[in-house]
Amino acid sequence: MERLRDHLHETGYTIDGVRDRLGDVAASALAREELVPALRATAGGEPLGALIRLWWLGVAVPRAWLAPAVLESGLVTVAGEQVTADVHLQPWETGGYVVSDRKVRPGDPALRPDHVVGAGGASANLAQLVSRRPVGRALDLGTGCGVQVLHLAGRAEEIVATDLNPRAVELARLSWELSGVRGVDARVGSMFEPVRDELFDLVVANPPFVISPAGNLTYRETGEDGDAFCRDLVRQAPRHLTPGGQAHFLANWLHVEGEDWRDRVGGWLADTDCDAWVVERDVQDPAEYVELWLRDAAEQGTPGYAEHYDRWLAWFEQRKVEAVGFGWITLRNSGALDPVVRVERLTHQVTLPVGDYVDDVLDSIAAAHRVQDLNSACLRTADGLLDERIGLPGAEDPMRIVLRQTTGLRRSREVGTVEAALAGVCDGELALGPLLNVIAELVGNGDIPHADAVRPLIAEGYFHL
């Protein structure tokens, strides 16, 4: 594989190389699964265009266009003068390569049950979420094509990767070899079974979170009832975390009639003894959700499409499902006797990668909950905080004051004059209690605000301890 890897790099088969070679129009069309502009952009037989057609577009390429390193890789089929790829091989943002089964498109045969999906938006989202701090042992649970290992390499001293699907482990090993990643301990098995009684400093998982009645495609669904698989994953993870260890998961959860989704997911975390942060990033109604995953398997236009669609909707209806939420779940084994759980919805754009500051987010959530005497605490206003005031022209006082974060989670919150004044003077030097007394006098407020009123602003990162 080293010879093939060298050839891919020399030819420019990288993220930037492919993007530049295709151009904006062809790249945008390809994102919509339209191949014609990309095929036009790669016609002619030059080396990079040939690799894009072979590995990314999945079309036959004349043998004369390809180097011996490709023809002898064991990843292609040569039939006369035509060569087809046996796998999908894509460059990844880490500088490495990801090997998976070929992408399925409308008109292709149905997916095999042990299909190994390539790296995509979900893979990138999880990689953006995971803490960047160096760790000793890391676990990639449900490694699939092995893409998360590419992000963990160099950050973790030891990496264990597991998957229920033996083919996934086989292709993941190719991904790691092509990317120059060595020493990964790959194991086959379900959930945490391959690592029973083992502890890790970091656990990551892009699990088969799709909620469906079938469970036929192991890469995306388990066949467990509702969102039970994600629930069980969250409940079992703390047993495998070292003190201070973290777990980061992508997940789907149900919005059920008569139940607040926050209570549902929060209930998964009730007895984990870990601090936790749950974020819902998107919500789809049942029809949107079913359509998304039928498209994912290229089932639109097939004879059984309408029947499958109807059966899936009926399954949701029986369970009184009103919507499905998409998001992430982060756990930290803080060792505290009073673990804190925050469940919220954030659908606006946030600064990426979240992993650069996820530890600070967890620290803020925990501090707001655990610090007993806030009056004696010295707070510091978060960097990049804006004070926005909205009012009538010439009016003495604003109608609204909004504190807005320009970095991190980019939250915004309407506040009163006291909180706004506090944001202007907190520099970590003076205690909160005396500051509130002075501000109350300056704004002419007879009542001195209680320090506990600032806790939500600490939890949301407007102030740091």
C-alpha cells in the first residue's frame, strides 16, 4: 500500500487536489449526486482525472490511463482494457485516505447487508466535536471505514477500534495502512463486548443511530426498538471511562407525543454518574426522516420504495413519534457526587471545531452547578463578548440589551442593565458580591441582585470562573 499511497500523493489525489481539479460547478453537482459535470471535468486521461473517475466517481477507466501502482493495488478489477474500482477510495481532511464500499446511486443494485459506508458529513461532524486534548487510550466504537482513527492518530498513545461488521474492520485496516497509521488494535464485536472491563481516556462513536423498523443495514441501523440503541450506548459508556475520561457520540432520538425530548434524553443520563452535555442540532418530521434514509440507500424509484416508505411511517405512527432529533452527546467522568446534565437545542452556526473548546464548555456547565459561594467568586467576562443595545432614537434607556458571543457556541441572551454592566467590569480581580452591590447603586436599583442569578450566564459561557 505504500507504493499506492506515494502515487496518490504524487498525482495530487488529495482534498485540495480533487477540489481544484473538479472546480466549483462540478463539485457542487457531485454533492447532489450528479456525475455529468465531474465526468466532463475529468475527461482526457491525465493522471489525477483518471484517479477521480476511478476511485471517486466509480466509473470504468481505460487501463492505459492508470499507473502500475493502481493496477497492482488489489483494489481494482481489470477486464481487458477497462479497469473498475472494487472500493471507494477518497482523500480525507487529515491528509490520509478512507477506503469503503463504492457509493450507491439510483439504479445501482440494493446495498449488501454488510455494506461499509464511506466518510461523510456525520464523520466530519463527530471529528469536529471530539476534544483535542492528548490522551493515553482511545476507543473508536463502530469504526466503520476507520475514519475517526485518522483523527485520533497522533493524539492518542493507544487506539482500539471495534466494529460488529468484519468487512468494516477489513476496509478500515486498508484506510489506516494507506494513511500511514500503524498500531491500531482492531477487534470485531458488538457495542462494548470487545473491550469488556477495559478503560479508556476517550471514547468516540458514530454509531448506527438510524431509527427504523428494519435493521437490515448494519452500518446505520440495529433493528432495536426506537432509539434504544443510542440510549444503551450512553448508559454503558461510563463503565469504560477513566477518571476524567470523555465520550463523544452522535445520536438520534425520538420526539414522542406527550413527552419533552429533553426529559427523554436526559433520562438516559440520569444514573451515569458523569457530567453530560446533549445538543440537538436538527429535527425532522417522520416523513422527512424516512425520505432522507431511503435516499441514503438509493431506494427512490425502486419497485418497493412506496411500500417501504409506508411501512416505516406506520411504525412511527404506532409509537406516536412526532419528530426525530439529530445531535451529539458528550460525557465526562468527573468523579463528582452530583453530576450535572445539560440538554439543549443549538441550531445556529457555531465555531468549528467544537473540540477546541468542548473542555471549556464542560467546565462552565459544571462550575455553574457546583460553586457554592458565588458572592466570593471572581468572574471574568468571556473574550469576544458583544453588548448590543436596541432602542428608539434619542431614548435614554434601551428597549433591549443582548449579550452576544462572537466565538465558541455563539450564544446570545437578552439581559438586564445589571448583567450588562457586570459584563463590562468583570476582569477576574474583584469578587462578584461587591461588584453587584456597586452596580446596583450605579443603576439606581434598590434591590441588590442575587449572585445565583448569574449562574445561567456562567453555564452558558458568558462569564468564566
